[in-house]
Amino acid sequence: MAKKDNQMKQLKNREEIPFLLNELNLTGEGVEVGVGGGTYSYELLKNSNLKRLYSVDVWSGEEGCLTYSTMKDYAVTVKRLWDYRERSTILVLDSLTACDLFEDGSLDFVYIDAMHGYDYVIKDILSWYPKIKKGGVIAGHDYFDYHSGVVKAVDEIFEEAFEEWLNSEN
């Protein structure tokens, strides 16, 4: 959901996020954490006016081991984002290491779709949230029962803040 001029806007799916960023005039820098094959980074670059998108992923399998599959995802990402290379930076880093590269309040947008376990999601949200400018957007993927760690972490962190936001005048 997004709130503009005290109005609520329900987003149907993540494909609407780039258009929301444009509507909110969020055209600076953004980050996608957890990129896989780069499909969503591509959509963000294609449909938003972000001047720079950082696509962050370790592209490793179980216990940090590189696999054919993960290296293929990396190669596909590079190819997929090639046409946007002037606005795209791929960071082969884990989420928290990448997070340290950004100043607090410097990002217009962060999209989290990395590890889905509760402890990982808590760390990702709490680490990336301060990096977002006032008026910026934090969003994520897989908020449904199958990923109960995601749901629990998001609810714990944002439930009170969301209620305050809904009841605020601004």
C-alpha cells in the first residue's frame, strides 16, 4: 500500500512498484536485494526513472557454494540488464555487506527478496530501513503463509509503525 496526500493506494502486484516510484518522483538510487535471474531488476530499470539501481545478490547455493545454477543466474542477470548498464550496477555481495556501502538516508527505494528465514528478514529490514530517504519506499516479496518467516518479521517490525502512519495527518 502507498499513501499519497492522505490517500491509500493498494498495489495489486510488484509490477506496479516502478510506476509508483515515478508517481512519487523517486528518481534517485534504489536497491534490489536478492536478484536471482534479474527479472525484477529488469522491470525496475525498464519501468522506473531511477537514475541508478543496485542489484545485490551472492549468487551462491547451499552454504555459500557456487553452483552451475547460481552462476547461470548471474550470467543471465548480466545479459538481461545489459541494455540498462548506464543505470545498473550489479553487486556480488551478501545483503549486509552491500548495505554498509550506502549512507543512511541516501536511497529512494529498497526492495528485499533475499533469504526468507525470519532471522534473515529481520536483519535485512532493520539494516536497510535507515538507508531510505524520508518519503522513500521499502518493499519486499513473498509476504504469504508459505514464507512464514517473512510474514512474522514484517508484521513485527511494521505493525505499530503502519498503524501510526495510517492515523497520521501527513
